[in-house]
Amino acid sequence: MGSRYDEDIQGEDLSSLEDPQGFDGDEGRDGSHEGRSGGNYAYPDPLYHLKLEYSSESLYATHDSELEAGVQVMVPTRYGKDLAKVMGRVRVPLGIKPSDVVHVDRIATETDISRSAEFREKEAHAFSVFREKVAQHRLDMKLIATHYLLDEPKILFFFSAENRVDFRELVKDLVGIFKMRIELRQIGVRDESRITGGLGVCGRSYCCHSVTDKLRPVSIRMAKDQNLSLNSLKISGQCGRLLCCLAYEHDWYSEERKSLPNEGIRLHYDETNFRVTEVNPLTRMIRLLGEDGRVLDIPSSRMVRVDGKWRVQ
């Protein structure tokens, strides 16, 4: 991200843009969250990044033989054994523990892939039936996606709702119609964007849909550290929450700022007192405002710290 490009909206409450405290990703129907954490762990090698195409969820897995990118494999997921796509080898896993790593059961056969295509046709019908039943029960639910598990008789329904929903009668109806296990998953706004996909303000596909769904929670502090305008229209995505990219760019900004002066510090240069008004880590340019009205833009290479104080060479 670059330097500040818009004025802040004074008095705007930005707290609603942040992830809820304790947010960790996909929210289950019981309100609990899947735990994710980083750390200096030892991961198996080779390690592969897999993706569930119906939900754009990331998995990390190992296999006894080499796996090529694009290959379909059968792998255990939190919903049951299912088909996943190999995205490639992983050097630095994001947001997982070694216990999260699964083992690929086998490479998918032509029969597996054919059955998956058949199920996709059935999912369209199941989507329609679900919406009809929701209307009959007058439930305040928005269906996002439907998926048939490949390796066991179960249908997943992903939905969003403003509040918790009592869908017990709805599930009874669905079981009666489909004659198999039914699982409803209430998801949050970020997860809805991850599943549906779309284009962000940058013109690229949503990070949560195309990069990874395992980013850490995003905070207003990240936007401030990147010197962005605190304007909700500029720093939030289509989901109404802070842009995902703030999370994975934040570490770089934090590291770069350690070697740069802070905004607001004062220093003496060219017989005038100056104040640092802007620091741009990307261009490594520093803007100074002098008491005499001069505005200077100087490269950070001219800034040196002597006895704990910044000076201009």
C-alpha cells in the first residue's frame, strides 16, 4: 500500500470493519471457530497446498509420492473425505500447526472426477429445494453454496444469517427429501466472499478466494501502520470488513519502519527546525516541513540516527 491518498472521515466509527475478537476464520453452526495459529514449527517435507474448490478453503497435506499442481486428490477434510485440488508445493505454511496437516489418501480416479461432475448437477437442484424450504419455514437465512461430499452420503449447505437460526425443522424436511445426512454451516461475511469470489478494488480476485483463507484477523492498526486513509470506503472490501491484503502486507511495513524515522519527530537541518510529516516505506522517501514553510522530500538514505536522534546528512 502507498501513502495516504484520501482524507480521513472525521468521527467515523471503524470498529465494525474489524474482525470480531477471537475471530479465526470460518464459523461453524455451533458458533465455534476453527483454531489457527502460527509459530516456529517443524513441518513435513514435501508439503502441498490443497484447495477445496467448492468453498475455496485451503488445506495442507503430505503424500508418499510427488504431486503435480492441478492434480485432484482424495483427502480428509473437516466435513469428511472429499476431492481437493493440488495447488503446488509449500515452503512457508500460513497460519497452521503441524497437527493441521493431513495426509492425502490417494490420487483421484476418472470415476471420482466423473461422480464429482454428476454431483455438481445435483447441487443446483438441492440449492433450489433448500431455498423453497427456507421460504416455507420463514427463516431469515441466505443460502451461499451447496455441496455433495464425494466419499460419503452427505450434503453441505453453507448459509449466512444476521442472527442464530433454529433450523431443526428445516433439517428434518431436507433429510426426508434427500434421504442422506444434512449439515448446515452458518458462515460469516468473509467466508461468504471467499466462497462466491469476485473482484476487489485493486481489480484482482479477492485474496480470501484466490490467495489463502488463512490470514490472521485484520485490525485498524494495520491500516494506520501502512499510512492509509482511515476512510471505510477505501480500506474495506466487498464483505464490509477490512481488506485482507492489509494482513499479509503488514509484516513488511512493520519491518521497514524499524529503519525509518517516525512521523512527528523534530530535527534541525539547514539552520531550520523541521518536523517529519510523512514517511513512505515503499519509496523510502521522507517529507519534512520546516518552520520557515519549506517542504523537503528526501530519500531515507540521507537520514541517520546519532545518539538516538535522527539527523539529515
